[in-house]
Amino acid sequence: MITINVMGDHINGSANNEQFGVPYTEEKHKAMVALQVKADKAETPKAYAAIVEEFQQLLVVDYTATIESECPNIHINKATGTYHLKSGEVVSSIPMPQALVDRVLESMDKKIDFEPLIKMWTRWLRNPILRKKTEEGYGEDFSNRMFEYINADYVDNDLAVSLMEDEGLGYELSIERATTKQVGITVEGLLRTFKVSREIHSKFTMDDKGDTSLVDRQQATSIDPDSGEITYDEISNEERLFEPAIMGTGGDAFDCGNTSGHFIKVGQAHRLSDWSKVDTDDHRSCVRGLHCGGLGYIKGYEYVNTETHNILVDPSNIGAVPMAGDGAIRVLEYYVLDAFSGINGAIYHSSTYAAQSDDKWVEDRKEAIEHFGELQGDLQVAKDELSAL
């Protein structure tokens, strides 16, 4: 028996008791329906088997031709089935992790632009720690950790409950609607992560005599004569000052704008002086380095008097990925976009921090490929593929 259902951008069903799911096209759907009708009218097992065999040919999805035509920066090794970054006639020998390949294919199925994924992989190949771990034999594990991390899902349980109670949705649909990726990806291939900090509400001031004192960073404008509640002037996120919620003033100092210390400011890049201050061991947690993470990571730090920030991270600045999904990644540098509880005085675009033009991406691809024992030209690629057969 053949059953066919159209679910959004996919055709799902079963053929001879085997489930299938393929991207929807009008042409493919019509062909399937025609064979379904023929199968229902088949008079002999042999005729039915022939129809099912013909139907199964429609279930074959050739991603190779589609990907290479839509994205000339990807080469697929047909002998191994691996995906590689390509620059002109030169192909990287480092295969993309399966988690990244799955994300590319998923994007294709849903007709989502997958160029950001390719840019992210390009940035990743420029990572000096990846090069070091590759030389030590741990590069593949590092890449797998990284892309399993960005592929991890997060379920907002509060939203799921709200959808069930307020909108009357069923459990499965509520969970689906409340599920998102732990980490976002910008069009420039940067990671959008999160950081939890603690706000510093006071500042030092000096009077005419040189005496110093601590005062509130916000000016009091009025006081309720009955309750004593003070109202303050609202200040922009850029005027606020924060410090890491856990480490505070401990650990290594990092640069923030023109200062070095333990301060976090909106609209600024924060960077350690060098890689020696980032513990790059993927099997260690709560050690040296700047920390940030996905939605599951900040969920564990939601307590009173903390602030949450949107953070941009260039994959080339990632030093360690200790835990998939819910843990923190350790980085050399990140950029703070905002603070959840306040309002920015300016708008910060990921493109500004990325500072990458289309022309520069060509150079980046070449640089990344050159560091990984590239395959020299189409002839060499063909020879390698034939050798693997």
C-alpha cells in the first residue's frame, strides 16, 4: 500500500510499509499520486512490485547537483560522500562535520539560505586552535563538538505550557512551536550567543579637594514621600557597567574598548590579550577564557540581580567546546550587542563587527584552505576520488 501526505514543504507517507519524507515539488507530488492510483488497481503481486519500485525512484533526492549548483563554494567528494570547502579550483581536504552537512541539507529542504553556514565554516577553518588540534590529531573531534553545539535544540518549557493553556494547543504541537536552536547564526557566519553578568550600580567620584566617594551611576529624580521609593533617570545600555556574574573581578583581565579589567560594556568587543589565557582543553570546564553560551547555558544562571546580553562570537575565536548544547564555550573574544533589561542608545549590526565584504570572503576561503593540506586542482580531486573507489 502507498500513502501520501503533504506536510508543509515535504511529502511524507509510506510505500510498502516503509516510511519516507522528501522535499515537495508539484511535479513529484503528481507523479506519486499517479503511481498510488496505479498501485491501488494492480491485479498481480508482480505488477504491484513494479509500481512500488518505480515509486521508490521518486524518493531519491540528489543533493549533490543541487548544492554544487547553488553553492559553488562546496565540493562533494562522490567517492566518500564528504563535503568540502572550495575556492576556485582548490578544495580543502578537511571534510565538513556531519552536523553541519545535516544543517545545510535541512536548510535546502526548507528553502532557507545556507550561505551563512558556509561563511561560518570558513571562519571556523581560520581558527588557529583548530589548526593546532588538527596537528595533534584532535581536529575532527573539535569540529564535531562545535557543530553539534550549534545544532542543539532548546525547548522553552514556559512557552510550551502557555501555548497549551492559553491557546489550547496539543502537547506535541506546543513543544514544536516552543523549540528553537540554542545558538543563532548571523548572515555573516557569526554565532549569536548569550552572556550573564551582574550590573555595577555605583561609580567613583572626586570632589574639589581630591576626596573620592562612591555614588549611584543613575541620578535620583524624585522620591515617594510615603514609601521612600526613589525614581532614577533612565540611562542607555551603553552608560551602564557590568561584570561577569560568576567570576566578577577574578580571573584574567580582558580588554574592553580602551580599558583593561573585568568590565562588560554594550557596543564593545571584549578580548583577552592572547590564547595562553584560554584553556583549550575540551574536556575541562570552569577554567580560563571568556565564557558565553546558548539558551540552555543562561537558563542555569537566571537568578536575582543578573543581566543577560546578546553576544556575537566569530568561530575563529573559539578555543574549547566542553559540553554540547547546555554548556559554555570558551573564547578569545566576543562582542556585546545589548542588555535585555535596557534600551540601546545606538543600533549595532552584526555586519559592523564582522567587517567582511564579499571580496574579502574570497580571500578568507583561500587562506582557510591553504592551512589544511588542500587538494591541488580538479585533477587531483578526481584522482583521490577514483583511488577511494
